[in-house]
Amino acid sequence: MRNTKASRTLGQALLAVSIAWMAATVHAQETRTMQPASTPQAQSGTLTARQQAIVPIAAFAAAGDIDQLKPALEQGLAAGLSVNEAKEVLVQLYAYAGFPRSLNALGALMQVLQARQQRGITDALGNLPSRAAPRGEALLAAGSANQTKLSGGPVKGALFDFAPAIDEYLKTHLFGDIFERDNLDWQSRELATVGMLSALAGAESQLQSHMRISMNVGLTEAQLRQVAAVLQERGAGINAQRARDALGRHLATQQRP
């Protein structure tokens, strides 16, 4: 009898523990189910080392300053910029500073890579675009959609009515052919653009526009101020001032009623 009673008591205790464990497991599963699949991290207030490296590369390439560009490329590759990402920045340059500066900058990248290989450094090649850019009317449509998304609305104006060809070239070549290449993200492309435009006297209006576009793609005011700081640190004081002024003008437009 005692053994039977003891066994029954032990069995009841084990059952209670089992039920409690199952209840806890179900609760934990329900809790996980109610949580979002992934909680987005708070947006960083600082640029990564890789992002910072893009800025002087773009600025010195746009200025045609090969002596400054080569060490900037060295630092960019050391900071994690892949070979194909560096190429993308320098190919994009043609849309802002012309083919001669773009070709010269790509030649400098080739020399830097050769020198690094001779020193036994193997740089990550990186990704190629995942898809080919569309052609014809599809390219114009894709470029128009990219331009609208980046700018926050359709881009129109008397200038484009006056010279429709430049409107088409912007949509097809810049926002189509270039921005459809997805092996460099749009934030990186905007950092490159801001760097390039900061090097070009007389492009203040375009620089201000790209401060707005940079914020449209998720870059913060603090990060854009860091762009100017990076340029200042690299000895490009005029570029830094242009960037600060352009950001200030853009922020002032946001504060108007």
C-alpha cells in the first residue's frame, strides 16, 4: 500500500512538472510569435569606415587630383571597399565630372591594385550587378522611377522643357544605367555624388539637391556633417565648406513654414 501510494504521489508530481514545463514552453513560443521577426536597429549617427572612405575617393577623383586619389583608394580598400565597389564609384564619376576624369581615376585604381598585388595584398573583388540594365523604353521607365524615388517626387521644370535631351540623358544614363547597377547601394552612391560635387566649383545648387536626396535614402544630418569633417581631415577644406554650406541651405528649407 505504501509503495502504491508513494508511486501515485511521485507520478502526480512528475505530471505536474511536465504540465508546468509544457505551459512554459507554449508561453515562450507564443511570446516569440508575437515579437517581430526582426527588430530594426536604430539608425547609426556615424558613417562606417567604408562609407567614409568613399567620400575622399570621389572628391579627389572629381578634382582630377591623382596624387591624393591614390592614397585615398589605398585607405578605401583597407577599410573594406571591394574592387568592384571602387570601380562603381569611379565609373559613376563620368556623370558628374566627365569621361576624362573618370578614365584617369580608373587608371589610378589599376595602378593602386597592381602595387598592392606586388606587396602580396589580395583585395576582395566584390559583386557584379545582379542583373543587366534594361534597354530602350524600359531603361527610360526604370530611370524615371529611380529619379522619382530618390528625389521624393517627379522631377520637372522649365529647364527640362527647354532641353528635353538632358532630361532623357539624366533618366537613362544616370538614374537608369548607373543607379540600376545594384552592386553599390544608393547611400554609397549618394555619398560618392556629394563628394564629387563638393569638388566642383559652381555646382552648389546640385550639391544642395543631393544633400536632400542623401537624406531621402536614409543618411542622417549627423552623417552628412561627418562627410564635411572627413573632407576637412583629408585637407579638402574648400570641399568641406561647400558641403557644410549646402547641408545648411537644405536644412533651412526644411524649417520654413
